[in-house]
Amino acid sequence: MDELQGNCGNYWGYSCDAGETAWSSYAQTNYTYDLMGNLETVTDAAGNVTTMTYDAIGRKIGMDDPDMGIWAYEYDALGNLTRQADANGDVLCFAYDDLNRLTAKAIDSTPASACPADLPTTGSDHLATYVYDTAANGKGQLHTVSWGPTPAANSDTFSYDGLGRMFKQVREIDNRVYAMETTSFDPLHRPLTVLYPDGETVTMTYDREGENSLTAGSTPLVSGLTYNAQRQLRKLDRTSVADTIYSYYSATGTGGNSNFRLQRIQHGGLNTDNRPDFTYEYDLVGNVTHIEAVTNNYGTDVQTFAYDHLNRLDTAIATGGVADYNHNYNYDKVGNITQWIEGSTTHAYSYSGTHPHAVTSVTNMGTYGYDDNGNMITRTDASDEFAQLFDVENRLTHVVNLAQADFSDTFDFQNDNEWNFDPTDQTVPHNLAGDNVVRNIGSSVDYSASMGRKTYNLGNGNAVRFRFRLTGTNTYAHFYLQTPGTYGVDADRFGLLARNSGFEVEQRIDDNNAQYVSLLDTMTANTWYVLTMIVDDENGFVMQVYEEGAPENSGVYHSGMLTAGESWQFLHTLKYDTAYLDDYAEMPMTSFAYDAGGQRTKTVEPDGTTIYYPFPNFEEEVRLDGHLWHFDEGSGSGVGIYDSVGIL
């Protein structure tokens, strides 16, 4: 496929007029197919190739994508996807019932082998379980979905009426129960009244065009919706506050100002009430070229936009407003931005061969790193550096701001107030190529108790991050978090074992046998690695390790089995050879959790505040002091909840 540039063609008797540019080839994308019509390869203008492979009956069994890496898929005899392996080495397993309905989804912690016959129903490898209704009203429909390491505390339950309509959903998140119930329907099965978790009832009415009014409790929010002949919204009557009026161009207007495109959004009176009114203009293909915002006491803000031959934004200019700007954009032939020119400042975009469509740096802005699946796991800007961790379903689970460390040490001196150092083999600081680091020399007899924090200062919501480098092929280095007590008796441990054969996660609770899970298959001597360990009692502990400067070579492990409510101490031990540590930091984090379908269910902020999202229009904030705050988008209001301390 050829992408052309220009605005006219010299063919079929036509010729370009003066000032016009004849069409010419700009970039070419090539597609190939197999004999069954399945897309096999896509080659873009830069030579990046995406390859898909299929089995004999046309099911996709493999994908090699320049940004997402190599993926593999397996199916049962009925065509259901049973196994998925991604570029990070994570394997998902799926199970089905006799009606080909999905019943379970789990992580395969032994990815070298086939998926187990029976998928786990709880624990760190459990992702989701689906149960279907057998009662008369909802027979065959989804009844419950439970997810995560503790499915008994995280689930959805659906109830159905005699017509098979789902009228109630009960959602449990961290043992907090929320219910959303449709208490009445109209004859067309549309909801008339909906009861929210905080007890508020939202009432809706309908006319022949659809929803017409909305009332939250006793407060009317919308009293009428008006449409034109094209079923475009003309008026939003907000009852007691300013209405919103929408105007449209005719079918045959001037240039792009046609085809019934939106012309104006008017809030209240036109340019009379300090509420902004917006007017829009378009080019021939529908790109917005002009936005004018008018507020009677604050002037007129005008934004203009221009586009290139592929409808990519070329220039953006704003004048007359509080934040004027003048931006220009340049692109390469595969659509990557190469430059963003901001007035007199040029921001150049750089890309790597590993992820050819993912920006790795922007001058004057920051740098970005990605794992093999294409998830952005590191980013820096002028003042902050962030570590971002994703789960096996490629959902963002943790963000750590390294600039907000509660404690950090670059080992420029020996800090005996914070650390215990083994005096027999420690030199702190040790100069390594001009940098001060911790050096630990291991014996050939046993692990040396080389160094550790003096206090059990880490708890739920804390992260540890540092750099390490190992020498020799015999290295056995251990970096771990441990609770008070005796290892193997009454202490828990979560750590990384680094040796020549690769990296393994170790986890142990009390006197139970330690479990080891492979994280990366190789360890390169005399190479700096970055390790992040996260204490997360709700979602499971997390560990991430990658070669510094090559985040795409990363391994991430999620655990759901460690004891909640514990205090943890960082320790490092070594057997054989030498290890170096640098840039140690402890800091709070922001974490996110999701349901089985990928909807975010909660956010835990660095100060410990937890925000739950049980339903799209309702959220609940729980603070460490016991205060609750409900926000109901149905009424657009927040409600403080009384407790022993008082209302927020």
C-alpha cells in the first residue's frame, strides 16, 4: 500500500494547476497473506516487520511484533484459547466448561510445561474464576466472578429477574461490599430507577428518542434532552442551572464546515454570562482547524490547527487566552513524532531498534524504558524518576517515585546509624570506577551476613530499589526482605537469589519450605542490574529486576502468599566472588488493582489513602484516619461519612 503526498494528480486527462503539488509516493506498507487469507506479515516503511503464524485450520498460534515481542497461543479441539505466552515469559492458562464458557484464568508459574489440568482457585497464580447461574431466572448467565490471590474477598455476584434481566450486582473489593440495583424497568427493559451503594436513588425517564431526564434523589439534574432530525443532541436542559445548546453546520456548508458537523457549544446565554461558548471549524476531511472560546468578561481564546497529508497534526497555535502557545510537529514515515517545536525550543524524539514505535527520550523532557511486552517501566523528567510495574495481564499495578524516598544512601560514607555491616569483608565506601558503592566479598564456605538495615522499617505500601553488580561465574548473591524472627522457624522472607544460572525469587512463610521461581534465565557478570521490591499486602508482593539500560530484558514476579501486616527489614548476603551495591532507596508507592475484566477497582496512594471504584459512577475514599468519602457521579456530589473522629 502506497501512502501519497501532494494535492492533485496528473492522470486521466487531469493536470495540476499552478501552485498545486502532484501526488507522489511518500511511504509504503506491505502486507502478505497465506492461502486461507490470513494476514501473515506487515512491513512498514522503516522495514519493521510484524509476523503472524497460524495452524492448519487458521487459528493464530504465534505473533512476532517489533514493539510487543514474541507471543504464542494454544487452543483446545473446539477452538478455545487455552494457553497464551507473552514476550515477558508470562504464561496465562484458560479453562472452559462443556458449553465452551470460560470458567477459569490463571498464571502458569511453570511456563516450560503445559498448563495444569486443574487451574488454581486461590493464591498467587489465580487470576479469575467464573461461575454460571443454574436458577430459573438467570440460567446459563454469569452468576459470580472472583479474582486475584484472595478471591473470597474480591468478587462480583449478579442477580436476574423473571425476564432474565440483570437487576442487581453485588461487588466485593477487599471484603468491602457494594451493591448497585435497578429497582424498576420500563416496558422496553430500560432502567427507570437505580439504587446506588450509598442509598441514593437515580431516576430516569425516556421519550421516543431515548433518555430524557435524570433525577438524583430529590434533585433534578436533567429535565429534558432535545435532538435534531439527524438525532444529534440539540439541547441539554439542566433544570435549575444553565442549559447547554448545540448547533451544527448544514449538509452543504462552506469547505469542511458542512456534513452536519458540530458548529457551536453554548453554555447559558451566548457570550453573556461568563460561561465559555465554543465555536468549531473544520477542513474538508473533518479535522478541527479552528476553536474559538468566548467568555464575555475574559476575552476570546482562538486555537488554530493545521495537518499534513496523512491528517497528522502539523501546527497548533493559541492566541488571546491565558496559555498561548505555538507548536509545530514533525514525523517520520511510520508515524513517529520526530520533533515537537515549542516556540524557540525544539524537543527531539529518539527511538530504539527494540521498540521502534516507542519513544525512548525527548530532549528537554525525559527518558523512557520498556519491557519486552512494550509496557513503559521507567520514565524520568526534569525532577523525578519513576519505576512502573505491570502485572501478567499488562495492567499498571505500581508506580514508585524515586525522588520521594523516605531513606536513601549512595554509600559516600559508612552510615553505621542505619546499616549493619560485616567488618570482615566490607569496605564502605569503596571506589569503583569513580563511584562510591558498597563492596561485599563472599566466602567459599557459606553466605556471609554482609549488610542489612538496622530496623524493620518497611511495611505495606513501601518499595525498595537499588542497583547491584556481581562478579565471577560462582556468585551466589541474595537480596531479600525478612520479618522479625528466625529464618526457617518463624520469619517470612521475600527475596532475589542471583547466580550465574540466572535469577530466582525466594519466598518463605515461617517454617514452611521455601519456594523458588525462575525470574530471568541468565545473569551477566560485571553488569549493573536494577532491583525493585514492593511490599503490598492487598495485591501481593512484587519484584522486578532488569539490566540497567536495557529494561526490555526485565523479569517481574507477583506474589500473593505472604503474611499481611508484617514489618520487613532489607538484608543482603553473599557466597563466592564480589558484589557491589549502589543508590539504595526506600519510598512509598502508588498501587492499582483490577477486576477480572480489567476495570480498575482501587488506587492506594502514597499516604495510605485507598480509593475504591466499585461502579463506573461511584467511588469511595478511605483514609488512614478512618474517614470515608463517597463520590457519586450520578448527583455529582461528595458525601462525608461520620465516624468516631468526626466528619471529614
